[in-house]
Amino acid sequence: MKSIKELYRIGTGPSSSHTMGPRYAAQQFAARNPGASSYRVTLYGSLAATGKGHMTDRAIIDTLSPTAPVEIVWQPQIFLPFHPNGMLFEALDSEGNVTSNWTVFSVGGGQLAEEGEPLTASDDVYHMNTLSYWEYVEECEGPEIWDYLAKVWDTMCKSVERGLDREGVLPGPLHLPRRAATYYVRASGYKSNLQSRGLVISYALAVSEENASGGEIVTAPTCGSCGVVPAVLYHLKKSRDFSEARIYRALATAGLIGNIVKHNASIAGAEVGCQGEVGVACAMAAAAANQLFGGSPAQIEYAAEMGLEHHLGMTCDPVCGLVQIPCIERNAYAAARALDANLYSAFTDGGHRVSFDRVVEVMKQTGHDLPSIYKETGEGGLARDYEITE
């Protein structure tokens, strides 16, 4: 497996596959073709179907237009064989002749791939061992991973705090009001049990609303599911006063769980549905929480297994192609579910019938079995019959 630095990516939303990935691709193509007179970028499949809502065109245009004019071509009905999120970049000369072209795929979590080959220069760093999860991360990544996770944690905390402070309406035709600040104020007035749930919900809303407005967040494992892990860890840090070092270890454990799914299945909504985004985020947060409360490796694995198992089959059907409905609420609900998975596992000795590895296999197969209309194309489920009018 690759470094968890490739799972936890710091950047701006609203979508890791539809915004971050295309922006990175545009940056690379512009660097290769600085003398182009114009660019033409064709978006295929899921990337084209919900690209306007996810601001795919803006990410590409903003990156390429300082160099030369850009034309975006939308092909939502054409799915390239390798992955639903295909892009064809073309550089043109002054007479309109194509001088360079590049087909690339945004495969989830901000990662790019050419057909059959991930575009990453990093080596596999994880190998089998018998250490605890966070110790395994340190052994494979090196002690410098803690500095990186400190930066990740700082970004996560700031996204929570910015989101709690902001009010108003999210961008886009849904005119969806921000709710994090209201939930936070209301939760503060409840007694401890309800207050705990209300606060973790408000933190998840805060980060997800920041993402929906294009703010800086951390993919965990994606932009669309970026609110779950920070909400759970921020809540536990505030309520239980865990040290920063213990939070970093929890982040390492969560990153290892997410990395396993990314390596053995997928975290791309366009490939496996929202189970690969919010479901994996819930598994990561459940494992992180169990790590913080002193869970054994078996209990941590059980918490992660439950977090993913009970999201199996979840579709990716964003209304109007925006990372707002149902995405924002799903982050809040998954954060609460992660705490439940941690509690359930803590009552056991960690023994259970279905392993985390088995659930990952099932998730992958379930995602492949889902019809394409339920995988980020905006054609089925909750997204059906909604159209962007702006």
C-alpha cells in the first residue's frame, strides 16, 4: 500500500474526484504544454454527468485559462472502460490542430491514473508485521509521519471551527442554508447525552459545509466524506481532553483503515457508490475512536468492520450534482454511527464472524453490481428529476 499521505490530502472541495483530481490533471497538462494556443478538455461518464455541480469545469478553467483559452466538452453518456471519471486533455495550436493529448482518470480521493497505471511516484511502504496499528504506520512511514499528521489535524480543526462560525447559504441552485452554527448552539443547551450527539453532528456539518463552499479540508478518505473523521476526533478531543499525540495515533489508525479499502477496493463514489466514501469514513472514525479509548487490535478492527458493513449498498446520488444533499447529512449521521460502532465493539472482546477484509471484498463487489445511475451520475435515487437551473 502507498503512504497515508495520499489518503489524507489537504485541499479545497467540494469533490476529491470531481474537483481535486481534475485540477491536479490540468496543472500537469499545462506544465507539459506551456506554448498551447488553446485547450480542449472532454469530460466523460460520471465526471461529466455531475461535473457542473461539483465545479469540475471551474477547477479546470481556473487552472488552464491563465495560459490559454479553454473549451470544455461534456460527454456524460460515454463511459471509458477503465474508470467512470475519464478526461481527455488536448492542446491546440493557433490553427486548431491538436499538438498533444492525454487521457487520464480521476479515480477517487484526488488521485489520478492512466489506464492500468496510477500516477504516483511513491513506492509501496506497508508490509505485514505484528505491531499495533499506529506503530505499524510509524514503522512503514517513518517518524516524519507525525509532523504530517499534525498538519492534517490542524487543518481538520480549522475546518470545524470555520464551519461553526459561518452562517448563510451554500453556493448553488439548491440555496441550502448552513446549519452547523445552529446545531452547535442548540446542542450546547442540552444535557450531556443529547449534547454529545448534537455537538458531533454540528462538527460534521461544519466541515461538510466548508467543503461544499470550496473551503480547505482534508480528504478522509474523500472530500464528500471529509466531515466524519474530524467531527469524531474533534469531539473526543474537546470532551475527553485527549493529548495531541494520542489524536495523531488515532489519525494514523484511521488512515491505515482507509488505505486498506483504497488499496483492495475503492473509495470513489463513481466506482462503488457512497459506501466507498461515507462508509469508509465511518469505518475510519470508528477505528480512531476505539484506538483513543484503548481498544485492542481486535476491537479496533471490529469497530471499523461495523462502520463499513452497515453502509453496504449506499448509493451516490447527489441532488443537482452538488456535494450537499444528501452528502452533508450523511457525514453527520455517519459520525454518530462511528461512535456507536466504537461503543458496541468496546462491549466485546473483539471476536466476531465477519472480518473487515471480508466486508471490504463485499463492498467492492456490491459497488460493481450497482447500476451506474446510482454511482455519481445524478440520474437515479435522490437525484432523479432534479435539474440545475442556474
